[in-house]
Amino acid sequence: MKPLFNHILLKLSGEALMGKKEFGIDLETINSITKQIYHIYKLGIKVSIVVGGGNIFRGISAQASGMDRTSADYTGMMATVINALLLQNSLEKLGLQTRVLSAIKMDTICEPYIRRRAIRHVEKNRIVIFAAGTGNPFFTTDTAAALRASEMKCDVIFKATMVDGIYDSDPKKNKNAKKFKKLSYNEVIKRNLKIMDTSSISLSRDNKIAIVVFSLLKENSLVKASKGEGSFTLIN
């Protein structure tokens, strides 16, 4: 089947890179993810990525332990850069051209985020990995994903999670949890479903960017979702 989208913004949480570990990085999981990215790239889909850092450091948790929130968030941004470089290395081993663009300037290891430069990389069919969130504390990487998707004029945000869509309650705790096949942006906000923060949902709504929520744990789930197959929830 022909892919449904021309340009996907893939939002990867740091936790998605842990695999079955409780903390840190699982290289086997990263390689599995990048193989799926390779396959959708070969379908002719342009791919941009926003990656989180929760597998290494989470700002909100550090704040709860008494750390200053601003310092904690900046530390979390550094963690996203580590994850971005790992993804870049894995993708380039598959022969794909990539660029890591950081919202915080660190010229020795990656490029600074400049919108026109990022667009040019996409036009040259490079996979762009956005690191360091928005570059500002108090904003999540979900908000960064909605922002970058808007700036890059992506068709859709693919939000990778540990479950195959959005449920009315936690399916791991409630076997009778109801899965939503499709939701509007306003329903997600009204029901307080917390799949992404409110600002990212609102930004996606205002720029008419659909959101696909799917599970990375299922085999070839990214490839299937890009064709409208498999199990997922669509927000539009």
C-alpha cells in the first residue's frame, strides 16, 4: 500500500530507548527502532525525529527531589542530545544521511537549530533529529515535537508509546480499558487523557497536524501505521 503521509515527525520518548531495562540505553532496542525508520524512509516518506531524555534524566522527577526546575530541565535537554547522537549513529550504520540539530548550541558535536537549515536538510532527503527540546525550561519534548512539526510542515506526528493507542484508563491495570480508534484534539484535552501535554495538542490542532499514537513494542508497528494499518489511535 502507498504510505498515507509525505513527511512524518516521529516523537520518541527516552523511555522508548530503554527496551526492557529500568534505566539507561538499550542499543538493541535503538537498532530495532532505526530499522523501522529505515523501512519507512525507503517507502519515500521524509522523516524528522524529536527525542526525549527520560531514560537518562527527567527534569520533573529531579525537581520533586529538591533540584531547581530550570537547572533540572537543562540537564534533561543534555540527555536528549546523548539519545540523538545514538540514534544518528544507528541510522548512519544503515546507510542513511542524518543531521542532529540542537536547540542549545554545541557546535563541536552537532549543528545549532536554524529553521531554514533544517528545511534544507529535509529537502536533501536527510533524516533530521531535533535535540534539546525547544531550548527552554518548562517545555516538554512533546511541545517541541508539535513545534518542530509545525515549522517543518509535517503531515503528522507519530507519538511512540508503550501501548497501542489511547485508552480511557491504563490498560496495564484495567483489562476492561476501552481503546479509542479516533479522537478530536478537543476531546483529548477535555477528557484530560494526558497522552501529550495540552500545549502540544493545541499547537497541533492550530496547525492542522494529525497525531498517531502507536506502540513501538509491536513488530513493524511504525511501518504499518505509516500505511494506515495495525493498531493505533488517530487524533485529528
